[in-house]
Amino acid sequence: MEMPPEESSSFAERLTRNVSRFDVSGKTLLIPDMAPRGSRLLAASFRAFGVPAQVLPTYTHLHLGKEFTSGKECFPCQVTLGDILGFLQEEKKLLGRDFNVTDYVYFMPEADGPCRFGMYNKMQRLVLDRFPEFKDIPILYMSTADGYASTGVLPGEQAKLFRRLAYVATILADVLDRIVWRVRPYEREPGRTDAFMDKAQQDMIDLIERRGQARDFKALYALLGEIASQAKSIIDPNRPRKPRIGIVGEIYLRTHPDSNQHIIRELERFGAEVVDASLGEWVNFVSYEQYRNIRKQWRLAWKRMDAAGLVDASRQWVGSRLEMAWQGWRQNQVYQKAMEHLDIQGDHAIPTVEAQLDQDRLFSFDIGTEAVLSIGGALEYVHDHFDGVVNVFPFTCMPSTITSAILKPLLLRMNVPYLDAAYDGTIQPNREVALRTFMYQATQHKAAREVKKDADSRQ
Ligand code: SF4
């Protein structure tokens, strides 16, 4: 239905005014709970710069997310919508007349490209606008279009410094997760890893809040080293290594334990050691995509003999290369600090993933989306002798369906167990059977791999 001109302009104005990037100083920033450690360390990074950020309680009001969507939206959109509506309702109940929705800012980043993730914040704006008491909450976004630039989110230089801290905090969260996954399947005493790592996470949060603004990365690395060293002592060295399972898929679903019905713990229960793809992989991918776009601009300017375009693209090219080099250097430092004590799984470089996909003519980065990471990530797991791969995604997710179409026959040919795990909030009665069967295949794969390794070493 076409809107009258005055309504349509106020609607457009509402989207640009109330879904935008602006200075959040002094507001309570509400961050959706995605990867539990990643979200909490990001909130701590904001607090280090004086923004009272908090992670939203999650999965407690899914019914609201479902009630205000049609059923055609992606599942993460429903979950996060339920989270923000539930929080605001509860907060209003708690504070009564003191509740003022303009004291808060809701953080919902977006991605450009063919995916619906670019539409979550607009769609959620429309729903929030239906509640007179919530319609004035501003939505803050950061976008992949400019590599999640934080310019304007904090005053002056602070925005740039915050971005540096947020990147390191993201990698720290990845490594803390990898410590858990390396230790928990082999713990001497059940529950010891979780108890220890909850405390370790809180120590890291406290340190980020205290030393983050000064970007005292040395102090953060030192604490991480201590955590890794102490976590190692939880492992029972007499326990043999288990089949290793790599998880790929859609970033929200694979990192949000409630949405994926705690798939990592479930796989561990059935005898696996699990590694999930990292958050850093996505951030590095976004930077790499920016670099590829600048490269295209440069080539176009060269073809057109556009001198001004060439200068501009060259300037951006240098900035982009420096950014990627900085990220790689910091990521390496964080992983190395933990690896001095514990043999956690490392992370792959995005250009390597592209080179491998190109060389084997499996998929192209020109198509984009998370499919490139999932297909490339799965092949990296195979290369690192994992015994199975699970693709975790929201039901009907477009990039993950592409991933499945390519990985399923490919891994079958390579004789590597593979499982699609799609979620939409319902409990599937055959899920446990599927996981158990998959783990049986992974165990067989590990046994066959070890027999072959023995035979090879005797030759
Ligand atoms: S990646 Fe999947 S779940 Fe996420 S927006 Fe795209 S289609 Fe939806």
C-alpha cells in the first residue's frame, strides 16, 4: 500500500534519525547477547570508555519475537526482537514512572550484501514504533559497508581507540572460548572448567574496564596467559584425545547457545572435542571484503584513466592494508599468549581461505556472504585432521543452504562425517539421534585415521 507523502517522509525520517550512528555517551547501551563471552567483553570495552553498556537478557521473551514477526524472518531476528521487547517491558515494570526509553540505545549492527541481516534493525524499528512507550528508543548500528567503523559513536579520537580495544576484546573472547573447548572434555572433576572460566571471564571483564581505555594490551595478554596456564591443570592427562568436531555456519546461531540448543555441550556429551568458528573470522572477513572492494575501485579507475579516482583508491588501499596487517598482528599476539601454555586450535587467515576456494574452484569470494567462510572453514578443519564438521544455521538461512549444497557432497567424497543442524526454536525429536549417529561416524573416522597414521609411520 502506498503511503500518503507526509506519512512516507516521516517514515523515512524516522528510519534515518532513529536508526543511525551517533554519539552514545551518557546512554545505557543495550547489546544483544550473541556469543556469550564476545558480547560481554564488547560491553566491557564500551564501559572502559565510559558508556554504561549492558548485555540484554536472552531467550526469555522469544514468544514476543514470534508474535511480532510473520514467520518468514530469519530466526536470529525473532530472538533479538524478543530480547529487546522483553527487556524494555521488564525495565518499565521495574522503574515505573522513572522509566524513560530515551535513556537507552539499542545496538543492532548490520551487513550489506544479499542477506537479510541488513534489514533486522529497520524491521525491528517498525515493531518498536508500534509501542508508544518504546518508539523513541534510538537504534545504533555499525555496518559491514565501512568495516564496522565506529566514527561518531564516541567523541573525537575516542571512537578510533575504542575500535582498537573492541577488536582485541573480540579475539580475547575467541581464545577464552577455545580454552574452554580444549579443556572441558578432559576435566578431572565435572564442572571444574565452567566454574574456573566464569571467574576468569569476570577477571578479564574487570581488567578491560580498568585498563581498556589506556589500551594496556600487555596487561590483558598477561592475564590471558595466566588463565591458559591454570586451565591446563584442569585437564586429566590420562584421558585420550577425543574425535575433534569443527563447527561452521551462521554466526548468530552457531554462537548463541540457547538458539542452537547447546549444541557444543551436546556434542561433548556424546564424546567430542569441539571447536566453533571464531568471531574474529567474521571481523577479519569484513575488513578483507573492504580491501577487495577498494581493489576493484582501483582497477576501474585505472581502466578509465581516472587520475583522481586512482589517487583516492590508492589512499584507501594503503589504509585497508594497514588495518588488515594490524588485525593479523594483534590476533596472532593473543593466540600466541594462550598457546605458550595450552595447545588450543589456531585461526585461519582469510586470504588463505580465498586462495584455497579459488584454487579448487569450489566457490568465489565474488558471491560473498558467510558461505565463503563456512566452506573455507570446513576445509581448514579437514586439513587440520578434524573428524567431522557440523553446519549450524537458522532454518531457511540462504548462505548456510548454499554451504550445505557444496559441503555435503564434497565431504562425502573426502570421507569426512558431516551434519546439517538447522534451528528455528522448535525441539526436533530426532536431533539427539542425529548427533549420536554423527558422533559414532566421527569416532570411526578417528580410529581409521589413526590406523592409517600408524601404518604410514611404519613404512
Ligand atoms: S545469514 Fe542467514 S540468518 Fe543471517 S540474515 Fe542472512 S539469511 Fe538470515
